[in-house]
Amino acid sequence: MQILVADKFPDERLSDLRDLGGVEVVYQPKLDAAELLSAIATASVLIVRSRKVPREALEAAARLCLVIRAGAGVDNIEVPAASERGIYVANCPGKNSVAVAELVFGLLLAVDRRIPDAVADARAGRFDKAEYGRDDRALGLAGRRLGLLGFGAIAREVATRARAFDMHVTAWSRSLTDEAAAEAGVSRARTPEELCAYSDILSVHLARAAETRHFVSDKLLMRLPMGAVLINTARADVVNPDALARAIEERRLRVGTDVPYDEPKAGFAPLTDPLAARPEVYLTPHVGASTAQAQDAIARETIRIIQEFRRHGHVPNCVNLCARSPAEYQLLVRHLDRVGVLANVLTVLKTHAINAEEMENTVFEGAHAAVCKIKVSARPSEQALAEIRARGDEIFHVELIQLS
């Protein structure tokens, strides 16, 4: 099995990959798009971080079984193309949560105390204590109301740290219940609008999806209190840029973000985000997960996924499996554990134009008998069932079950 690592990966964890045994690890973190098409041709497993994995790369990968995003989310991978070719796609959710939550507070403190500006002035020889001690700007965090828009793993880590700052935390997500909120030690807002009206500080934790594009719009931003703070460590396009510019002007909104609009594709490139130059905006270059701790945790999870795949054929954190197969019926076949028995069953199904959607074969102690569960695309006719049952020398019983 060849494992192509096409992005940066910690040296110690590369050694762990090579120590798995029976694998060839190819480490090429600086491939360009054309080189990826060539390198991927012989890979069974592809590991990437931010590198794009387009349809043409997946179509060039005849042996590829598994793509792992060494991070959260899979928006840099053409998942539908992988699904069409039966390629597993997995990621490492939650492993960067602490790192991103820490950056949320780094940005929040930077905005509240204007730390980058103070450092820049000090380096230029300007010691302006009065400016940076203004009580209308450096408000402090204790007792302030923090709203969390979205309540996944990162937001939960933010909530934990917010309590240490003596902040009052309220959250909203579509799936958050009163019980889950109480268990997490936060209040629950009934709507995003209610959350925004409450929040001195709004921290955005929405996943990128079609329904979240520009979710943070005028309707929400204009409900924030005057002089509120917006922190975005999720994705740029969940916040409408025009609405954000208006809120900066009209609501005196201050912003800390790790996700610029029109993010450069290269690691070091000019930044074109028009909001980046505004004094009300503090911007970091998408470094939320870029701590040694987070990268090590993600690399360890990547290795765990590969181990599970090799040992058991199971892919943890797989994102592109059907939640439920299209099968409406299941055959329960009790049979001798003998070569060719299941091949004969499948031949009958093929003859009657019935597809096996899922199969699971369980062998009993002694390896004499087994039960195979076959979820099928259509109801087998009585003729098809009779043909399977006719092989009484190897089939004990066939049961047809309608799935709910």
C-alpha cells in the first residue's frame, strides 16, 4: 500500500506512518497541481491538509481507496467525484478545536485592547498609554455577553474558556436543545436574531455549506449592540462582506477574523481583502489550527484512520457514505461456510437484475456455518428465492425481510 502525503506532516508522525509496516510512504508536500496528477496515480491513500483535490486528480488515481483531510472539513476535496469512484473521504474533526478556541481569545483580546496597534506604536517609539487606556475602547471581558453562532466542538471549547474570563455565554445552533445547553453550561438562544441582540461579542462557528453562505447578513449584524465585536474563525463566506462593511460603519462594529475574503491560494501572496486595511479589523492569515499541539493531534488521528482501514476495513470519520442505502429488502441467508456459496447466491440475483447494495457475512464458531445479510435493490421474486433455496446442499435457509 502506497501512502502519498501531499502536504506538510510532522516528522515524528511520518516515522510512525512508515513504522506501520507493509506501506510505502511518499512524502511530497510541495507538489503543484500537475505534479499531483502524476504522483497520485500509484497511491492507495492520499493525505492532504489545505491542498485542493479536484475531480481530475481523483480520476487519475486508479488505485486510490482513501483520501484523508488532515484537518476539519473537506471543502478542498471534490467529495462527489470521490463518491462516484468508491473512494472513502475522511477528516479529523475536533482535533484542532482547542487551537482555534485559543485563537478566538487571542483575537478578542487583540480587538478589545488594540494590542497589535499598541505594539506597532511601541516599536515606532510612540509610548501612548492614554490612547490605549481609553475606557471607551478597552472595555475588558469580565461580565460581557458572548454569543456563539453554531455550537460544535470549537464553540464548546470557546465556552469553556469564556467561563474562566467570567463571561456570560449564550449559544445558538439548529440542533442545540435546552438540555444540551444546560449540560454545556451555556444559555440557549431560540433564534440567531435573539442571539445577536444579546451579544456584546459574537463568535461565528458555522460550517461552510450552501445554506450557511452569507448566513451572517444585515438582518443579524444590525441587531448587534452598538460597538459590538465580531470574531470569525470559521469561514469567510458565512459572513456577507457588504453587510459586514455596513456594520463597521453604522454599528461601530470591531472585527477579529482568521479567514480573509478572497484568501490567497499560495502560502505567501498579496492579500486583496478590502476589509483587511480597516483599523477596526484585525486579521490573521488562517492560522487557527496552526499550533504544534493541534498538528500533532491531527497527525495522530490521521494515522489512526489508516490503521483502522488496514486492520478492519473500517474508515473512521468517513464523510461520503450513504446514511441509508436505497435497499428496501434484505435477504438473510444461512449457509455452509464454503467456497463459492455466496457467488452462487449473487449469480441468481444478477440473473434476476437485482443489485446487492450491502453485504455482511458472519461466520460461526468452528467455521462450518455462516449467515450473510444481503440488502438488495428490489424485492426478489418467488422464482428467485426458489432458485437460491434449491441449493440445499449448501444453503440451510433463506429469509426475506422488508426493511422499514
